[in-house]
Amino acid sequence: MGTTIGASRFERQVADTCALQGVEDRRRISFDLLVNKELILELKSVDSFKPVHTAQMLTYLKMTDCKLGLLLNFKVDVMRKGIKRVVNQF
């Protein structure tokens, strides 16, 4: 179930069965926030981003046909250092 704030609609703790390249995958994906069915936000509290975090986001983007995702790491001294933009180029 979604929530609307201002003109933006978002869903929390999104979990869904997904299809990748036309093949339904019975596993469920779960990510933190989906905004306007276009932007995925994944919230972390880690020392630093690892390649697995980017790979995870790319999987979410491909499975949902979203183009943009943001990894947000809250374990930083300045928030701008904790933002990583991930783009689905497929």
C-alpha cells in the first residue's frame, strides 16, 4: 500500500514477485522505498559501499524496469558522502 506526500507517491518495504527478461522469478525482491514507481531508494548503514550493494540495486532496477536508484548510507559524517546514484542502462 502506498502513501502520498505532496505530489509524490511512495511505497515502503516493497516486496514483489518479479520477471526478468520475460521469465517470471518466483523469488521475491524487497527494497526499502519506491517513489512514483520510478525511483528506488535502498537505505544502508555500512562503513562503505561494496560492489555487492551496487549489484543488488542493479538487480532491483532491472526487475522493476526502473531507471534510477539511490543507495543512501547513513553511517557517514556528511550525508552527501553517503549517496551513490545507480542507473539502469538497459
